[in-house]
Amino acid sequence: MSGFYFLRTRNFNIGETIYINIFDSNKFYQAEVEVLRREKIIMSDEKELNAVVVKPILKSEGLFENKGSIIIWLSDDEAKTPLKIETEVPIGRVTAELKSIETEK
């Protein structure tokens, strides 16, 4: 999880590969995150948002073993909020989408 939070502190340049050290199953691994593109996405509530699309490449053999591609849409702002995650599974594709955000007032 800390690797994901580290990623959110970075500025993204299209075409860049960001390297993150992760710890999984008592071993350290280096994950790569490819910054693919910027795009507008339409959420299920029909709200249009600017996003940065990234693709993590995990090379570990434990809990986070890479068995298919993962694509993540992060808000293209300072918060870099995860808006949508799409991954392939043996029977098809799974998509998770942010429904709401609660902030402290």
C-alpha cells in the first residue's frame, strides 16, 4: 500500500516508467508503473473527469503476483485519487469505480 501512496506523490510524464520498491512474501521487489496517457473519463454518474492512466507491472511471486494486466485511472490533479481500476481475470474483466469521496470538514 505504501508504494501506491508514494505513486500519488509523483508528477506524471506520459511515456515515463516509475519504479517502486514493494515488500511481498518476505521479499523486496521492484514494481514498474508505466504512465500511459491522459484522458477524460465518464463515470457511472455521468460526471466527466480528467484522468491519468497508469499500468503497474508487478514481478513478485506472492500476494501481489502479476497474473494479468491492471490499468488504473487516477484523477489528473494534486490528489491523484484512484477513480477506476480494471483488471483481467481468467473469466473476463473486472472493473472497480469510485462511487463517492468523504472528506473531513
